Amino acid sequence: MIDEERINYIGSMVLGINDAIVEITGTLAGLTFALQNTRIVGMAGLITGIAASLSMASSEYLSKKSEGEAKPGKSAFYTGLAYIMAVFMLILPYFIMDGYLNAFFLMLFDAILVVALFTFFIAVVREQKFFHLFGEMVFISMGIAFISFLIGLLARMLLNVEV
């Protein structure tokens, strides 16, 4: 019943947001415990996030173009926009807080908030059950963040890196 152009590109937005949440949350988790410096982690997250958003947008463009979609540029735009918006939400705690643990937990809260808001939007538009979609996205995102956290700790110990 909702006739809005953005609804046609919801799949592209899901791709951008989900990939950003999984990739950047995981990256920030690993870097947080490897480096323990909010500014360095925030800067690395920003650089990684911008590069990854451009990569995702171009990949979405090429994917949609190869499928013969009429407007692959719009799909790419919505993927990249959703990705970069999620990135800014996730890295913000690292620029406003000094304690790396506080920044980390606020970043996790932001990730869950972004997932909740977008999942609610999808559930309403597609008339699906919110809690099932939300649980699945949070489980995947936080699972990857936890694995990356372990990689960060392991890298710090094995490489004997102190920042």
C-alpha cells in the first residue's frame, strides 16, 4: 500500500546497513581491544567505513547492472547511503568518549539501535514479524563483533602490540 520510491530499494538499503553493522562493528570491536585508543580506533573505523561504503555501492551497481535492472545507479546510491549512515552512527562514540570500553559499549548500543530501527521499518513495510527479523540481525551482527573482538585480543597478544 505504501508507494514510495525508497521502498523499491529496500533490499539495497538492507544490504548496506547489514554489511556496515557486521563489518564495521566487527572491525571496531577488534581494533578497540587491540589498540585501546578511541581516536585511533575512530579514525581507522572512519577510513575503513568510507572505503567499504564505496566498495559496497560499486558492487551493488555492478550486480544490479549485470541483472539488467533499469536503475542500477539508484540501487548503488541507496546501498552506499545506508552503509555510510550506519558507519557514522557506529564510529561516533569513539570521537565523543575518551574511555575505550565506554566507546565500545556505546557503539554496540548504537549498532543494536540501528538494527532495531531499520528492522521495525522493514517489518511494517513488508508486514513481517519484527522480533524474528531483529533477533536474526542482532545475532549475526553481534556474533561477528564477538569473533572480531577475540581476533583483536589474540592479535594483541601474539604480535605483542602496545599502543
